[in-house]
Amino acid sequence: MDAWEGAEAIWIVDAVSSSARAGAVHRLDASDRELPGRLFGSSTHHFGLADAVEIARALGRLPRRTIVFGVEGASFAAGEKLTPDVAAAASEVADLVRREVVECTSRR
């Protein structure tokens, strides 16, 4: 939450696991609604991304525009490398985020 302090808009990218095909891309607008727990329910951290977003919302620290991209992982075992499908999706998401940031900043 400290990383986005004072920001008007943020884009967050995370790995997700929902039984969709590996490399599937999910785009969610968390600005005014909760993230689905089925996508962001598990984490290697003490709490997951959905928890962090909801805590920020409750504290009034969630930026007005909060966009989350989830890339469906193939394997979450320690030391696993990205599969070609997941690597391609990560590249696609980077392009999508870049376009959205440019569009957002050009509206100012």
C-alpha cells in the first residue's frame, strides 16, 4: 500500500490460479468492487492481493482507479520457470498496461 500512496491510478499484475488455461489473462477493475477470491485466494505471502486491496479500500488508501491484471499460471512449484504460454501472456499484459497508462496520462 505504501508503494501506491498518493497515486490517482495504479495497475497491478499478479499470478492467478482459477483452473483457466495457463496463460489466460484476466483484467479486473477493483476501483469500486472486490476482486474475486477465486482468482487471488492463495498466496505465498501472509495475505493475498485481494486482501491487500480490500484493506486499502477500508482504510481509504485505494487509488481512485485500481486495475488488476491476473496471468493464469501453469505451475506454482518453487523454482519452476515460466511456460511459453505464461511468458507470452506476461508480455501481452506488459503491452496492455503500457497502453492503459499512456491513455490515462494523456487524459490529464
